[in-house]
Amino acid sequence: MKLSVFYDHVIDAHNQTGKEIVDILKFVKDRGIIALELRLSHLQENPKIKEWVKEAGLLISCIYEFYEMGTCDETEKVRTHLMAAKELASPNIMIVPGFLHGKDVDILKETMTDRDKLFSFFDSHKEVKKMADAMNSAVKMGSDMGVNVLFEDFDDFSSPMSGINGVAWFLEHVPDIGFTFDCGNFIMHDEDVLLAFSKFEKRVRHVHCKDRGEEPSVAVGDGRIPVKEVVTKLISSGYDGYFAIEHFDAGDQIKFMERSARFLKNIEQKVGEKNNG
């Protein structure tokens, strides 16, 4: 099992504890987490991150960034994104292509759970189609550079891929893109996580292990999302991608990272015992 964690959580842990970033990265590595999920803008704002990652002996699982592909030509930004991944030997970049605005957000909320209505809405929406075209171009650029381009079910009601049908439309219109399955985001539209997984399993190239509970943030395994079932199915099927630990807004990131890593490692152990027994 290849575990990673969001660098954002490392920053939070630094702010919460006063510990040096390098020391927190070493703590992460000692817990069996081998890589970081890193935002491109963080990397651009602080070149020392490269040194810290190298010193801690960590890898980069994915570099993500936000775009405005529905309204802007983001070609050069994508190129920069891919070059950063190439330099840091990250196998993946993840694109959040953009968001809808105004009355379109209301239409999106109303139609997301109705496949026919949503597809009709997207098929006639200039910005959504422009996002898909830009994502196709990014995938081609990534292929030429040996970097996988991904997107996820993003948890924002203004995101056109926040639910099952939105994801399905983009997978259909961007056929070569990889999918980051975020365990905790389909709940936004009260959708069944395991149903979503069954629909998209063959396209999953990366996983965000996010749980949901009563608190603003919970460690992986402490909430109500069937993360265990998703992770077990993936490991059993031979999935060799990363499982990225995610819990933004955690009050104690050190504790949460440790608990999350332990939970996921325990799943791996149990699957191994079952296969060997």
C-alpha cells in the first residue's frame, strides 16, 4: 500500500504545534506514509519544499491545482504544472478545472442527480464544454511528458463534477483522463459511495481517503463513509496507485495523520491475511 498525505496538513501541523516542517515530514515518513499530495501554488511560493521533501526521504504522489478552464486559456499553466511533476518525479497531476457561477449553480444543484437533464445542460453549456476540451489537451500534453492527468469528484456545489452524473459526463467527454476517487465527496448529493465506486472503479487511478462525521473533520476510519470497503476492494483487485490521506480543518493534524495511517495499514494487513489464509 502506497500512502500519501496532503502537504496542507503538514502546514497545519506546523502551525498547530510549532514543530519544524522537516520534523513533521520525518514523523509522517515514520508512520508509513511515503509521499505528499502537493499543491502547485505551494511549490511555487516556497522553493524550500523541494529540499524538505528530499531531506525527509519522501516522494510526491500528485501535484494538484485549481484552474479557470471554462473562461481562460490555461495552456501555459498546465505546461508549468506538468513540468513541476516531471521535475519532482510525481506520476500524477490533478486538475480542478473550474466552477460554475450565478444561476448556473442553481441549475447544477437541481439537475445533478438526473442524468438526462444534467447531460443536456452540460452538452449546451459553453464553459463546461470548454473545460472538457482543455482537459483533453492537458491529457495529451501529459501523455507526451509521461505524467498522468487526473480530476476528482470535487466537493463544491458549483463544481460540475461534484456528483456521479457530473463525473460520468466528464469521463465520457475526456476519455483518456484518470479519475481520482474521493471517498468523502459523493455525500454532497446524498449519493451512495459504493454505487459511485462500482460505476467508476475501472477508471480510478488515484484515491483520496476522506471520511465524514459530525465534526468538521474526522480521521480516516472515524466517520460514516465506507472507506474500508473501497480500500479493501481496490487492494484486492491489485490497485497499485496511491491512497492519499485527507482531513482538512482537523484540529490536531498530527493525531489525525497517525490515526488515519494506522487505519489504512490495518486494512492492508487484513487483506493480506485473508489472501494468505
